[in-house]
Amino acid sequence: MSSDAVRLFETRRAEQIAARRRQTALFGVVFLAAFAVSVVVGEVSLERLATGLPRFFAYIERTLPTLSLATLGADLGRWFWNFEGWLRLLFDTILIAFVATTLGVIGGFLLSFAAAKNLVANPWIHHGARRFLELMRTVPELVFALFFVFAFGLGPMAGVLAIALHTLGVLGKLFAEINENVTAKSLDGVVAAGASFDQVIRFGVVPQVLPGFVSYTLLRFEINVRSASVIGFVGAGGIGQELMFVINQFIYTDISAILLMLIVTVALIDLGCEKLRHRLIGQESLK
Amino acid sequence: MLEIRDLGRTYGPVTALAGLDLTVRKGEFVGIIGRSGAGKSTLLRLINRLVEPTSGRIVFDGLDVTALRGAELRAWRRRAAMIFQQFHLIDRLDVITNVLVGRLSQVGRLRTWLLAFPPAERAMAVEALERLDMAERALQRADRLSGGQQQRVAIARALVQEPDLILADEPIASLDPLSARQVMEALARINREDGLTVLCNLHALDVARTYCSRVVGIAEGRLVFDGPVTGLDEATIRRIYGDEAAIPKDAPQDAAA
Amino acid sequence: MSRPDSTRIAALAARYPGTIYAPPGQLWGRRAVVAGFFVAFLWASDHLGMSFARLLQGLQDLGIVASMMVPPTSAGFFWDYVHALGETLAMAFLGTLLASLASIPLGFLGARNVVANPVIHFGLRRVLDVIRGVDSLVWALIFVSVVGLGPFAGILAIALNDTGVLAKMYAEAIEGADRKASEGVAAAGGSKADIARLAIFPQVFPVFLSNSLYFFEANTRSATILGVVGAGGIGFFLADRIRVNAWSDVCFIILLILPTVALIDYLSRFLRERAIGVEPPAEALSR
Ligand SMILES: Nc1ncnc2c1ncn2[C@@H]1O[C@H](COP(=O)(O)OP(=O)(O)OP(=O)(O)O)[C@@H](O)[C@H]1O
Ligand SMILES: [Mg+2]
């Protein structure tokens, strides 16, 4: 009798393994097919890769300025000949990210409660809010920027609104998912005391979700600084327009100078946000 | 006076409560006993309207509680303060703000959003905490407190609601014996000093014997006993707890709310 | 209970300091932070030339654009659009694949618990910072001048930028791996390579996979715009039609993009939840 059980177990196991194998094989075939099609459609060839990569490194090399120790000051001065102008553009870029992130967070914050199905009983409202957030998230900021440059004219306002709208979508969706993890327990205590809907949100939800919100917001701010640096490619403000100009005109050392300034800025903001994130989340006064 | 008529609630095929009639006079301390799943929590939640009834009516001093909507419903909830087994405090907020949740319906919307409660409201919260020996802890985070302390904060929250009723759903089921006694003493004192009506779900019979002037027994969603503690004889107990729990001197403490 | 009068309030405030009136330092500190943020936001908005008048005017223009979008038309370009969309998907797929493959060895090299040498660790992390600090659109622009117009430039741009992000995340995942397994392999006489292969890799592989899938999803979205700078895909047509104000064509293109992106979203989420069961970290999700 026990050998029967063993045999049954063995056949079950063999079936499971076979099913798993079939699944893996199927996945492999699909993957390879996707790969083959992509290589053809993407116009990839080993030859292009072999010639392209050396050219890329040559390109990078050409962007580097000639610096010598004897004339370092003058060399640096020549490399960063437009330091102040670029700094001003960089400053604008950060401001664009700042204003856009703020607007996006406010919008995403408000909509995230409507989009959480544990907070809003009406399915029309939370589905509607969800779909809207997903739409805003799907459309890249640059596409919004193309539209907004047409509607609001060239300049940073179009960029701010574009990044804000996309941020609203990304953060709103993430916020809503955090909201949906709020326990009924923490809501009941506030509802039972006679609080209105917005007070239930303020006391039953916000304290619990705020650390997550802050974390995502700071991460997003850093990403938005990067987005703001290219939004100028379509004329929506920031340092992007200048960057595109020097790349298209092959003004090599300017490319490296601007990119270097950009990289340092992004790294500093990355560092600052990381510090702030850990401090705020560790802190209890965050209400 | 709280009058409950033919109150019922079903969850799909499950009948949580059926045809319950109960009248509670002002100032009574009523213990509600029954085994796990009998419908005790459902009854209290129905009174506070956290749960909607599927049949019956609840009337309080002539006010039809079951018909209330919107602002009137919220006003009723303030008058029928709930205390939960798991305390239901907001972990990340300090004790005094948790107590002030009981004042939300009395304070302007903007002030509540900014957590800027007026001094008079804050003083009221501190006084309530003082009555429960918790004022020293007013500025601590709620999740830093022991279970018994958290439950006392929850009682303070109920007090500042200036309620007519206190609905306590197994307030001591997650507490150690000493904390449990402190909490029950606090409820008894409030009942005595403020003349507040208390409805208290309990698992343990001896607790009901000690604190309750009147006991209501529920089994499978129906009222099976209603009378003074002294009326609780062996046969009645068996009717409430079922046959297998023949000697439920100290009924299980583990079941969740 | 009743609301206390002023003498009782004063007595309570004296008995329990800080409960009724917050310490002035704390109160004004918080107010200063809020006011500072508010002023900064308003000043930045003004500096960037944002105004309600412009907003209203622009919204009106957007309304006109929206009315000109219907009915959507393909104007005989349907198959060109489909091909460009295929390019977009191919770019996202190959770019993510390349980046994922490159990031595995780089992740191990950049993890402190695998490679103890601080010079390698520090150097590699800084190089990754540089790659990451530059948006993929900038890399795309550069690759267009290196390998010419077309999807190949887009693939390289995605691959490079994502390597910077993924390798860092992989390194962090490896550093966060449970140490007990490593100690077990070491105790059995395993070498450093054995530890990496036998103890760490099985732990972090699901995280890697989940990350890569999420990046494929995010890259599908961002690959739709690389065409704006000539790096292949549907973005070329989108930018072109917007530039010439052919709004009904724009609408048609967007209606092609949205379901495609939604499909990839769905597939990626399905695989992440069903096959892997691990969510990527917050850094990835906020992208
Ligand atoms: N939200 C719900 N959905 C479905 N069924 C429910 C729900 N709430 C309660 N019930 C059911 O209603 C019945 C009564 O539940 P109730 O919580 O009132 O019991 P109780 O007497 O409080 O038990 P306990 O002592 O375990 O807290 C149980 O059978 C329970 O399964
Ligand atoms: Mg219960």
C-alpha cells in the first residue's frame, strides 16, 4: 500500500516536472522568436556593433579637452568658457523639476485616494481615476511637451506642465497602490468616531502611507531633474536646447562640459534626496 | 434609552444576527456574552452603523438610528463611541492626537487637516488622558505603548467624543490580567461617574459577573438570555456557550475580533 | 466630559508642558519650513514664466487641438506606423536585454561583499553614476551622430542608460543578499567565484528578472519618444505630425501606441506576479 502511494507521488512529480519543462521550452521559443524579429526590425548586426562601438569611444575621446598641468587654469577656463550661462540653464532645469514634481505630487496625492478601491465604494470613481492615472503615466513627458509647446508656447512652462502631468500619473498610481494596503482596522477607529470622509483619509490613511509617499516623491524628483534636462530638445525650457545644439553642431568639448555639470548636479541631488529620505522616514514627527 | 427591534444582519448565506430585540436603559452596564462567531461584534457594529442592518430598527431616545445618513450619521457615531479589541489607534501619531480623533466632528475641517486643534480641545484630551492615568504619555507615539496603555488611550478617545453610549468590543481580550483589570475598572468608573451607558462584549464569564449589572447572552445570532448576573446558572451557560463548552469558567481569550 | 475653561487649560498646560501649546521653537520651525517651501514654489513658478493667464490661453488652444483630432486618420501611412511601432518594441526589447546581460557581471563587480577591492568598487560605481546621470535621450542623440539615424542608435542608448541603473540595483541586491548561504559555501571550502555562483546568484536572480521585466515595460514607454531625435521608432512620426499640426494623424498614432504599451504593461506585470513573485524595488517602480 505504501509503495502505491510512492508510485502515485512519483508519477505526479514526473507530470509536474514535464509540465514545467514544457512551459520553459515554450517560453524559450517565444523568447528566441522575439529576439530574431527584434534583430531584423532593429537593424542590428554584429558588423554594425563592431564598427559602432569603437566609433563611440572615439567620439567620447574627442569630447575630452586637452588639459595640461602647466596651464590647467586657462585650460579649464577654456573648457568651461560658458560656465555661468550653463549654470543658469542648469538652475532653470532644477526649478522646472522642482515645480513640476510639486504639482505632480499634489495631483497624484489627491487622485490616489479616489483611485483606491478600499476607500471609494463607487466603482465608476475608482476605475475612472485609475484609468486616468494610467493614461498620464503611459504618455511620456516629451509627448506632452510636444503638445504643450504648441499650446503654451516655447519655454519652461510647457516643460513644467508636461513633467507634472506625467509625474501625476506615475506617482498617483504608486500612491493608490500604497493606499490599498491600508488596513480596515486603522480606518474603523476613525470612522467609528464620526469623522467625515476627508478626515478618515487624513487620520486613518495619511499617517500610514506618508513615508511611502515621501520616498517615492524624492526618488521621482531625481528622475525629473533628468527629464527636465532633455525637455528642451523640443523647446520646453531648461538646458536641453543648448545640449542638443552642441551635440548636433559637434562642438565636442562643450558636450563634455555640459554633461559633466549635469552629471555632478544629478549625483548631488541623488545624494541629497537619499539623505533626506532616510532622515524623514526615520523621524517620528512625520505626520 | 436604546431600543433594538428585530435587528438582523446576514452575510450571504451566513446569518450573523437574527431578530434581536433588546432595550437598554440609560446608565446600565450591559455585558454581552457568547462564543466566538455568535454575533457580538456584529451587534455593536450595527449600533455604531459601521455595519448596515439587513432588517430591523435601532432607536435611541426617539431617534431612528437606522435611518440616518451623512452628517446625521456621523453625529450619531460620535454619540455611540466604539472601543475595539485591537485598540484601532493610529500607530504613527502621538497619543494626544489619537485622543483628538474623538473630537474630529467638533473641529473645523482645515484645523483637522493641519493637526492644529484649538487649545480647549487639546486640554480636553489631556483631561481625559489624566482620568485614565495616561497624561504623562500624551506626547509619545501610540505604537510605543503597551496593549493596556493603548486601550486606555482608546477609552480617552471615546470619552472626548462626549458620547451617550460606549460600545466596547472585547476590550480586554488581547490584554494581560492586570491591564485587563485596569481597563475594566476604568469602564466601570466612567459608567458610575458620568452615568454613561456601557455595552461591553466579553468572552470571560467571571469578568461579566464582576462588572456587569445585566448580562445578555447571544448564540448563533439569537438572543438566548437577558437578565441579571445572578440569573446565570449552569443550564443558561450551556445554552449560551453550547454543550461542549460545559464549564466555560474562563472562556477562551484567543479569538480575534 | 466638558470643554475646559481658560483657568483649567492654563493649569493643564503647566502640568503637562508641550501637550497643549507646542514649544515655540518647534512650532515656528515647522511654520518656517512650510512658508519657505511655499515661497520657493511661487518664486520658481514666476521665474519660469508660469501664469494663470497663459494657462487659460493654452488650455483653450489644447481644446482646439482636441477638436481637430477627430476623426483620427492614417492618411495611407498605416503600415509605416505599424513598422515603426515594431521598431519601438524591438528597441525596448534588445536594449533591455543587452543592459540586463551587461549588468550581471558589472553588478557582481560593484558589490562590496563580492569584490572587496575599494578602488574597483568606487571606480565602477562612479562610472555607473556618469552613465545614469545622462538621460537616454541624450545618449540617443549622441549615438545618432555615431552610428547614424535609425533604431540601432536607440537600442544602444537604452542599453547604455539602463546598464547604469540596473548594474547599480543589481549590486545593491547582491549586497543585500542573505549572508548565511555565503558562509555555508565558504565553510565547505568554496572559492569567491563559488560563493557568487552558488550562494548569491540563486538568491538575487528573481530580483534581477523582475527588475529587467519592469525595465522592459518602462523602456517600451520611453522608446516611443527616441524617434524625436531620429533614433528609430514611432516617435519620429509622432514628432513630425505634431510639428506640422496634423492633429488627426497624431491622434491615430497615439491610439496605436496606447494599447501596445498597455499590452506590454499587462504582460510584464503578469510575468512578474505569476512566474517570479518578486516586485522590483522602489527605485525601479518610480521610473
Ligand atoms: N464582514 C463579514 N463578512 C462575512 N461574514 C462575516 C463578516 N463579519 C462577520 N461575519 C460572520 O458573522 C458571524 C458573526 O460574527 P461576529 O464577528 O459578530 O462574531 P463575534 O461574536 O464577535 O465573535 P468573536 O468572539 O470571535 O469576535 C460569524 O459567523 C462571522 O463569520
Ligand atoms: Mg467579535
